[in-house]
Amino acid sequence: MRKNSVLRWILLSCITASLAVPPQAFAAPQQQGPVKPPQAQQQQQQPQFSLTVQSQVVQVNAVVTDQDGNIITGLKKENFRLTDNGQPQQIANFEPNDAPITIVLLLEFDARFYGIWSYYSQELSYGFAQHLGPEDWVALVTFDLKPKIVVDFTKNKDEIRAGIATLGFPGFSESNLYDALIDTLDRLKDVQGKKSVLVVATGIDTFSKHTLSQTYDALKKTNVTVFCIGSAEQLAVTDPNEGGIGYIQAKNAMDYFARYTGGYTWFPRFQGEMPDIFSTVVDYLRNQYALGFTPPDSARDGKYHKVKVEVVDDKGNPLMVEGKKGKMKKVVVYAREGYQAPKAEVGD
């Protein structure tokens, strides 16, 4: 079983970037049942909505909320202001990004502390798939020393629940979060659609080949939105020995994973918080605005460009909405912080 899983991951990397890859090709298709004809495969492919650089057009997905986290819908193109490295940009393309969701549930599953972290991760993530819609795709990947595909992309959400429920005792005590996240982002490069990863982990990395800095660099370049759920908060709060500087650093790392990609991070203390968190993840992905702009030729410098998205009212002032206590407050915008600009070739 392990050998087949490894082969599937290797085969995926051989698929050329020019092909429109359906979500179920996160790993190589399993040889079970009849092979679907090309026309049937085309029908399952999703629209391409993401932050990417294609034909010099940059697309940024943004979610707008009030200070209490309530999502604001119904905004128009004129309500958005966008800058690239501080330079105002004209928004050429604008539309609600309501494409089906493609998401990987990346679950820490290691034997550290007798597997207690893995138990918390399983408990916290068990009900997530049921919050997705019938046309959304989801895959389950666990990691300890290495990542492992437990369930390839599927629309059958019961497969994810069954995959989590059947996890036995983990085999390794290593928690190589950085390697697993980078590897997952790499596997998603050729998958089309609105792509995201939900990380359920302590945030602590024990033995990755990649550094935290390299992980940040990968996140800056990806067009995948990353959400994180910290699975160690309850124990860290109740046991002072578990809430030291190492755990604080782990929380900061997960915060940045989400920040670089326009996602969000939660650190729940109780299982009862999870339904609201799951609903928020799906709502964020379901209510994105797709903003497209064309940078000038001078921006093709191969460097990382910072992008800032602001929301204004009809008079051009920062948009204000009423809070719980009746006080007017600025809205909050969740969007990735930048993009990797292409390098202009000599003679262009």
C-alpha cells in the first residue's frame, strides 16, 4: 500500500504544466473501474480562479469582513483599491469567485507524546468535509516523517470521515510540517481551480529538510490559500510545560502560513469550536472577490512584489461598517500579501 502511494506521488510530478489537470489527479489515478473518456474528464475540470501570473495578468482573491468576522458581500469593482509595491494599479478584471472549492486536509499524524497530538488532530478535523458542497473536491493527507495520501481528491465527503476514522497508531515520532506543506503545494501546482490547504497541526517541526524560511518563500510564490488550525492549544493552556517558547514560535509560524496566502489561523481550545471554524473556512473560499490587474513591463523583474488591497465607499473613503456596539469601524480585507513577478527575458 505504501509503495502504491509513493508511485502515485511520483507520477503526478511527470504531468506537464500545459495540461489542465482535474483535481482527482492530485495523485496518479487508481486503476480501479473503467477509465473515463477524455470528454467525461473535461466535464469534471474546474474553472481557473487563483492568484497567478498568466499573460502578465495578476489575479488576487480577496475576502472582506467586518471587525467581528462577518463576511461582507455585494461589493463592486469601484469599492476596491489595489497597489503593487505601493504603486496604484487599475483593476481590469473583477468578479465574485464562486468556483467549486479544491482543498487538501493536511493532518499531523505522528507518535510524539504517545500519539496525543495526532489524537487531537483527528478529533478536531473529523467533521470538516461535511461542511463542503456537493461539487467541492477534498483530499486527505497525513504526515509524520513523510506525507502520505490517505484519500485522493473526491467529492464523496464520507470517504474523508472514513479515512480519518481508520487511522491507526502513527509509525514515526517526527513531525516534518515544513516538508509536508511544501510538498503539498508542489503537488497542487497543476491542479486547476480555487485551491487551498487546511493544516491541522501543532505547528511544531522536528526534522524537516526544508527550513522555515524556505517554507515562507514557497508560500509567497504559491497561488494556494492556506488555513491553519492549531491542535495543541488546549494542552498548552492546561499544562504550562507545553506552552513555552517553542509553542509560541510554532503558533507564529502558522500565522504566517495563512498571512502570506490570504488565509486565516485558529487555535481552538474546545472541540465545540470546530463547526464554526469549518463553516468560516468554507465561507471564506465561497465569498472571494477575484481582482485582476496587469503590471507594467518594468515590474517583470523576477522579484517578490507586495500587493495591498483596500476597500472604499462610494466617496473613496475607507469603507466603514457598524460593529456590535453600534460603533463604525473599518472593514478587514484578507488577501495574499504579494506575488512572484516573472523575469523579463532579454529581447522582450
